[in-house]
Amino acid sequence: MPTDDDLVPNPKYDDLRAALETVREHVHVLETALDRACAQFGGEPVWVGPAARAFAEELNGRRARMRSAVQHVIAELEAELRTTPAKVSRSAAMSG
């Protein structure tokens, strides 16, 4: 069993932390990507009729799925990071 002196930073942990940081930097852009289009359909009539209503519903659904997907990615990265040791033995770091 390695001692604390034998442990080195875990490359997988560092990669996960960097990926999470990158995703968090882009969250606002991803979550709001369809807001303008949805607002146009929710404000003044841009297009009316059954096809327009169906399109607006689809657009709002896609916006909700986008937001949900972004939050799911963050949750998955956070969960993986919690179960990944920050430090590992030198041999584990080199083989990983």
C-alpha cells in the first residue's frame, strides 16, 4: 500500500476537473441558446396558426431538453469526480 509520500496527482481526476470547469464556463451559452427564439414566439405574433403553435411547442421542448442535458452532464462529471481519487500511486498514474 503506497504511503502519502508515494502518491502523485491522478491524471484522470485532473482531466475530469478540467472538463467540469470547461462545461461550467459554457453552461450559460448552452442553457440560453434557444431563449431568443422562444421569446419571439411568446411575445408578439411572428407566425400564427396550428403549424406555428406546434413549432413553438417543439422549440420550447428542445430548450427544456437542452437545459436538462447540460445539467445532466454537470451532474455526471461531478459524480465521477467525487468517486475518483485526487492522488494515486505513481504506477497507477502512469498506467491510467
